[in-house]
Amino acid sequence: MINLLDNAIKFSPEGAGIKLSAGRGNGEAMISVSDQGIGIAPGMENKLFTLGDEAKRVGTAGEQSFGLGLALVKQIVQAHGGTIHVCSKDGKGTTFTIKLPL
């Protein structure tokens, strides 16, 4: 969760809203982190969760990205039997949704 919140801050303009929500249903817990940031370029969604340089971007205040965080998030979520999904529009914001079995 810290990594997802950190990314939401890193890739959003100063003063932008970040929304954290949680719920449950169908035997799953669901957690979402949404931002109003720079979004993800089309075609990059699948590369976000892999180790490497292809999906690295500089944050809105010049913060460096190491390309490790989302790959680690995915591994942790999957180790708990869950899934992670991203929905984004370039320049409009991003939502990451984690679903975990209860």
C-alpha cells in the first residue's frame, strides 16, 4: 500500500487529490488507490509490473523512479492469492485495484 500511495503522490501535481478506498464482496477484499496525476502512456500498462527500465518515468517534482516498486507489489499481492489491476488515462490519472481472497 505504501508503494501505491507513494506513486500516487509522486506522479500527481502538487495539491491534487488522492483517493484510497476499501470494501469487500464476493469473498474478496478490494483496495483501490486513485490519483489525478500524469497517468500511464497507452501500451505501458503491462510493463508496469515487470522489473526493468521500460516503464520508468520521472515524477512531477523530478523524483527518480527505480522500476522496482510495482513489480514487488504484484509479487506480494500474488503471494497472498490476489490480483492487481490498473486503469489509467494518459494525463488524467490512474487507479490501481487490488483484490485479495477473504
